[in-house]
Amino acid sequence: MSHTEDMHVHILEDGTVIEHTHGEHSHSHGSHGHVHSHAQTKSVLNRLSRAIGHMESIKRMVEEGRDCTEVLIQLSAVKSAINNTGKIILQDHIEHCIVDAVEHGDKDAIKELERAIDRFVK
């Protein structure tokens, strides 16, 4: 089944999982199409791990009854870290997947990116 290797999975912020394929044809560059061509994956994972660690420490702050102001300051730091991570993911996606989608005339991928950006910038 060649179409499974072109499967893309997106998880939206509300937990919805969206799966879609990039057509039935296999891509010419590599057996996995462009699914693994994200240059920034390692950087994104590191950032997510840091944000998760940060969230854990905020959770402890709340459990310990620390000052609300401190908690809010820490939360805003995590929020901007998450936004920056999102920007890196978007940039990476545009540089790789969207370039690929344009080459293959894949309008759905572009529509989907528009939807994702719309949710992300709310």
C-alpha cells in the first residue's frame, strides 16, 4: 500500500486528530515522501521538552501556593515559548511540505495549512 507512506497526521489544539494523505502516488524523493524532511524536528522536540518541564514547575508552584503574580509571569513565559515553537513548525512546514504540495498541485495541503494558521494565530 503505497498511500500509507504519504499519511500525514495533525493534532489540533483541542485534541482532534486529522489524518490525510498526499495522493496515491509515491513521491520520487525517498520512500517516506516528505514526512521526515523536517529539518527542525530535533529543535522542536527540545523546545517542547523544555516547555513541558517549565509547566511541571509551574504546577508545583501552584501546589505550593506560590504568589499568583509569579505563576502568571511563568505562564506567560511558557506561552511565548510555545508560540515560538509553533512558528518554527510553521516555517519548517512551509519550507518543506508546502513547497512539495505546490509542486504536486496539492490544494488540500494548502487549505489545511490555512486552517492551522488560523487556529494558531487566534
